[in-house]
Amino acid sequence: MKKIIKIILLLALTFLISIGHVFAVEKIKIGLLVPLTGKNSEIGQSIIKSTRLAINKINNPSIEIIPRDTQSNQKDTLKAAKELAELGIKIIIGPVFNENLIYLDELADVTFLSLTNKDDNFSKNVINAGINATSQLNTIKKFLELSEIKKTIFLTPDVNDQNEIKKAISASKIKIIKNYTYNTDPTKLTQQIEKITRYDIRKQNLEDEIVRLEKSNQSNKEQLIERLKKRDTLGGVKFNSIIIADFDESLKSVTTSLLYTDISPKKKYFITLNQWFDRSLLEEASVQPLYFPSINKKNYESFSVEYYEKFNQYPNQLSFLSFDLVGLVYYLILQNNSIVDKEIFTKKTLFKGKVGIFEIKKNKINHILNFYKVENGEFKKIF
């Protein structure tokens, strides 16, 4: 299997290296649906710039990106998509936001590569190309198996994404003891974590043991009591790793609550979802090591430098993804003898981009990601 993957990846790289020497008889037109006006225009403009970089890398005058403005709403997204379809465009990168996919099933002959990481397609002609929860859990599952970690619990915030997380747990077949749903309200969170970790019982165990020793005739009881008084709890928990499906300050609130209940990342694995190398995590020494799946860090940094040198600003995460999608679409079209149709997304294919490896099969894209840990103030690659 590894040999097959290497061969496929070599083919992909060979195509991209020699791409400047390939010229199609007709223009290869790829549509782009992004917000160019309104409150999200900055996102759209950044994506436009990244696709320009991709076109320059491909260096083939036969490929053309044609953008249209979605204005971040459903009706304008459909209107813009119809304009692109009338130009004969069969593949469109975008739209950005999941809620703008709702009417696109009206254009059955067009395939949309949405930039969303949601995994709930509104129609068969939409392929969600973002880094979805299933891709992330597949990577976490690999880490758990390699590390022989058997007892894992899952913590899911009580937000709109919780159903997607449940689907991803099922799809990835990751082995967990239980999936706990928690309220992100900080005034309620710690109490919930206390219950999950049996904090009250473990704290009472400690107090009871101190009392027992005080009443005992053990010769070294003073020494034992002194040691116990330095502890917060006594007794174990039924898990040795925790997957926290959260981000930013909410993630930090969960890890803080775990520390409060005497659950330390030095003794239990703290694992979370793709954090896009959030540098604020480097400053959280008390919750290190912290593990997470993500894109290729080295490629992300080199792309950011190249983007900054060209445009004097840093790209967003969607820019990085859209850069790869241009190369992916072009590669698949070449593999399909320059025929642009729906079939190019049905065949099983692996494509190595800057994000990582794209796995395409039956109109679905998953990502084979890398795995990292935050430790001693730096991001360290595990695989």
C-alpha cells in the first residue's frame, strides 16, 4: 500500500513540476466564488491573491481563474454561480461559508469545491474541501494506536458543531470510552469537569486517608500525612487520554478546569483538534504537552513567507487551502485527459499539496494530516 501511495504521489509531483510544458487546446476555466464586498471581503481578497500565486506556479496560459462575488449571502451566491455556469464553467472553488451552499443543487452540472470544513453536504454536486473533523480524528486515531493508548474520553462543546463531531467519531471508528458534552459557560464548565473526573470522590478519598493515618499506629504516619497534604486528590480516573474538540479561549478554559481537578497533561494525554499553530498555546506551559493534528507546518510557513513577500500581508488559512485546490483541480483535469466533468472526483486519487495529502474518492475529499505536540514552548512534529 505504501509503495502505491509513493507512486501516486510521485506522479502528482511529476505533473506539477512539468506543468509549465502542458498546453491545452482550449482554456481550462475554473470558477471562484468568494466574498469580494461586504464584511467578509478581506477573506475573499486573500483567496483571490492565493489563487494568483497558484496560477503563477502552474505557469500555463491555458488555465484561467474567473472570480465572482458572493456578498456572503445565499441568493447572491446562487446568482454568481449561475453567471459562471453560463460561461461553460464546470468546476467552481467556493463558496466559503457553509450556509451559502443551500441553493447550489439547482446547478446539477457544476461541481463546487466548498472551502468549508463542515461535512454535511447540501447536495451531491458540492464537495466540502476543508479540513473536516473526520480527517482530524483519523489522524488522532493513528496517534492513539501508535502510542498504544487504550482508554480515551471525548469532550465536545455544546455548540452547533456537536452533531458533526458525533458523525466524525462514527466515521473514523476511533475507540473512546465516552463522549461527554459540556456547556462552554465558564461558570458551569468547572462543575461539569469535576463530575467527569470524579473530583469530589477523589478529594474525599484524600481527606479520608489522612484521617485514617492520623488515627493509625503506623510508625511513619507523620511522613505519609505530610506527603498526602501536598496532594489535591487521591485515586485514579478511568481514562488516560482526553480529546477536547475546542479552540481558543474555550479550549484553555477546559484545560484549566482539568488542571483544577488534578488532571495533569504530564500524566494524561491532552489532545485537541487542528489549532493551526496558534502561538498563544506556546505560552500555556501548564497544559503542555498538548497534542493536535494539523497541516504541514513547514509548508504553511514557507507559503506565508512567499505570500507576504508578494502582497505585503499574511494569508489566512482559507488562502492556504485555496492555493492547493487550484493545483488539485488542474492535476485532476490533466489526469482525465483534459476533460472537465464530474468523473474526475469519483476515482480514488491521492494528491500531495502544501496542506498535506488530499484523498479523493466518490466525490469526497479527506486530508491525511500530520500530528504535532506543543511542548517546552515549541511545536514539535510527531509524524
